[in-house]
Amino acid sequence: MQNKRTERLAELQKLLDICPGDVLARCDLAVLLEELDLSDEALFHWKAVLDFDPNNLKAREGVNRCRRRTGRPLQSHM
């Protein structure tokens, strides 16, 4: 299972190197990073999704989850 996650992580990062604005790939990467308990890294990607799509509910929920896990205050993105 860990190998598949590592492979998927590499695939998504490669996709984002080519197209940083790929919101779906960035969401998938953020979810995967959360699953790997890398909340700080996931938070970075959720915030990037919101930069491209400020009304993205999935990203807003991801930001809130990651902030709770990292102990950062829950505040508005804007």
C-alpha cells in the first residue's frame, strides 16, 4: 500500500511540475499528503487550490482539517 502511495505521490508532483494550475491533481495530492499524516504539506496544496478556485469547498474543508491537525488557528483564507 505504501509503495502505491509513493508512486502516486511522484506522479502527482510530476503533473504539477508541468501544470501547476491543475486543481484536480493538486486536490488529489493534498488528500494523499493528509493520508500520509503530512498536514503542513497538505495545507500548502489546499491553499494553492484556493488561490486558483477561492470557492472550492473541498479545499476549504481540507484547510480547516489541516489547521486543526497542526494546531494553527482556523481563520478565513482571505
